[in-house]
Amino acid sequence: MMNYIHELPDWHRFRWDHAVLTAPLAAVRHHQGRLVGRMEGLGFELRGEAVLRSLTEEVLKSSDIEGERLDRAQVRSSIARRLGMDIGALAPVDRHVEGVVEMMLDATQNYRLPLNEERLFGWHAALFPTGRSGLAKITVGAWRPGEAGPMQVVSGPIGREHVHFEAPRAERLTAEMQAFLAWFNAPCSIDPVLVAAIAHLWFVTIHPFEDGNGRIARAIADMALARSEGSPQRFYSMSAQIRIERKTYYDTLERTQKGDLDITAWLSWFLECLDRAFQGAEAALATVLRKARFWEAHARSALNPRQHLVVNRLLDGFEGKLTSSKYATLAKCSQDTAARDIEDLCGKGILVRDPAGGRSTSYSLIASAADAVEAVARWVLAHADKAARDGPGWPSPEEERARMERIQSIGLELQMLAREPDAIPIHAEFEQRLRTLHDLGLFLDDRLVGAVARAIHQGL
């Protein structure tokens, strides 16, 4: 018969190799501090948006790990309402989603409060507002009863189930949870990030509820991570990263629960996963950081509420091309007003007209130097095949073909630079390319040139 870690004498007296964990823990703390510091430097509105995004991912992915899909709009609406954030029209939210959100926010917003039996029972009741897990009726807001039988984690078809883990018997739960809660609430001499990892393992090994243990374990870990940062604001999602690494998560957990009291492997994996969560947050919050840089650069640009609304929509990732009719729809204004607003934004270097004109005229947002150079590249490539006039002294067909090929090569070169942010040229380098295009007889629109110069000067 397989022995589990909870069957060992004094099983919660975990040990680990400090030498193995020193470097990864230091790296995690460094990256954690850098991420939190960057987010704290944002304005109130953008910081709130970052928190909303991260908490939404945390709630969605923690449930997804257990195979339960929640509606993103409902989760986002529930969190925004509870945080007092205005995100426009709120989606109707069902009781189950409200319960999951309530648990996560209580864990992270009230991280300073002690964790006790009553609080855990409240979380569990919030997760299962109907008293059922799927179609099965379960005991809610209390430890799992003995009559429910052994609590096992299994996989495989009925009749050929594979038992991954069997939790402690029900009669042990009161004593086990008392020991866990006493440890979690007591002043601790180890790093709070390690507390998060140990608490996660310890709680999920006790498995005190009939269902929902994984989600509550991850909420407890988030509570400990909030303590490690001294802040209720969440700028990353550990659950989102665990969801990506779900197989490794379960494999590492199973090996640890079937091992001895040395949990170095579990702690190492947790730290590595958390570090990757920070990296994932940088990508996930790229939109927020992009907006922060943009509005900082345009702090002195006088935009009316309509322009502010539409530009924010573009910064959030507006699909398709912006036209005057789409602007009018978004801003709820007339076509004439939309045209004036767009003209003003072009004058400020915030929008540029795309190469195609006429009834299909569209505009692109210049939120970075890369956007500006990309706009120039598109314009150059669109005009590369425009032949010079014929007549005495004008280029021969062969010379004109070479000219157009040279213009096209400059356009492609600019396009490559635009897609490699580190290689965006300084203003002098851009002027050099501009002179080459002038020598070839191609003259860019003054506003387009100005947008590039402005973006580079503003450090976008």
C-alpha cells in the first residue's frame, strides 16, 4: 500500500535544502519587487485597470484548472463592482461567479486578517452556493464528513481509476486544520513567498473539504503572496501560470505527497512557476504599460472627452481600421464632428492617415516610435511603384525600375526596424533615410514626418 506524506510522524515538519533555494528565491523577490514597483508608479486609473486584469485572470484560471469555465465578462463585472470601478455597462453575474470572486477578493484585499475556520467555511459556501458540486450534493461550509468515505484524487475511466492521492481520514481534520491555521497565522521566520508555497502544499494535502480544495489552496497562497508584498493590489496571476503548467503542477504535487518530508522539489517548482508568472504579467499588462507611456508623453495634449474615449479604445486593441464613421459611432457624434476631431488628432501626431485614400480613408494610432516608423514604412511601400514623369532628361525605364526598387528596399528596411523596437532609429538616422528618399524623388507627408520626430523625441 502506498504511503502518503501525511501518514509520516509529525508530517508537517517540512524540511528543504536552503542552498538550492537561495538563488531562485532571490531572483523571485527581485522580479516581484520590480513588477510591483513599476505598477505602483502608474496613475490611479491605470493601476486599477492592471489590478482588474490580473484578478480577472486569477479567478478564471483558478477555476479552469479544475475544469470549470467561468464567463469572463461576468467575472470582470463582479470584480469591478466590488472594487468600485467604473467600466461602463456591467454584465449580469450569477451567484456562482459572485462566490468565486468574493473568495478571491477576501483573500487578497483582507490579507492582514487572520485565517480561521469561520472564514474558510465562508469561502467554501461562496464557492458552492447551491450546496452542490455539479449534480452531486456535498457538505458545504464544514469539513468533509466521515460518511462521505475516503477522499481520493483519481483519474481514468470508471472501473480502471488511477488513485493519485488519498487525503487524511475525516476524524483527523479538526486537529490537522488547527495545526495548519496556527502555523499560518503565527509570526514566521521564513520568507513569506516560501510560506505561500508551503501553505498551498499543506492545505491541499489535508484536503479538508469535499470539493474546492484546489481553488481554496490557491487563494490561501495568494493571501500569503499579498502579505509578502504588503499590498492588496494584484499585478500578476499565479493561477494563470499554473494553468499553463498544469501537468507539471499535478506531477510535482503528487511526487511530493508520496515522498518524505523534504519538499525542496515542490518549493523549487513553485518559485520557478511564480517567476514565470511575473514574466507573463509583463506581457499581459503590456497594454496597460503602453497606455501609461502614451498618456505620459501626451500629458500636455489638450484632448476633448470624445478624443480621449476613442484613443483609449485604440490603445486597448481596437479591431480593424479606424474611419470617420467608426469614430462617430464610438464617440456618439456627427460625421462632421468626427472629421474635426480626427483632423486635430492628426495635427497632434496621435493619428496618421493610412496610404489608401478616398472613401476608404482610415487612420492609425501612433502610440510608440515603432508605430510611427511602421506608418512611414507603409506609406513608402504604397508609393514605391509611382513612376517619375516621362520626358527629356527624365530617367530611362531601367533607371526608373532601379529607383523604385531602391525605394521599396528602404520601405522594407523601415518596416523591419519598426518590428524590432530596440532598433528604432534615433532622429538623425531617420533624417538620413528621409534625405535618401528625397534624393529618389519621394517626399513624405509633413504630418507623417512630424509624427515620427515627435514620437522619437518623446521616447515612445
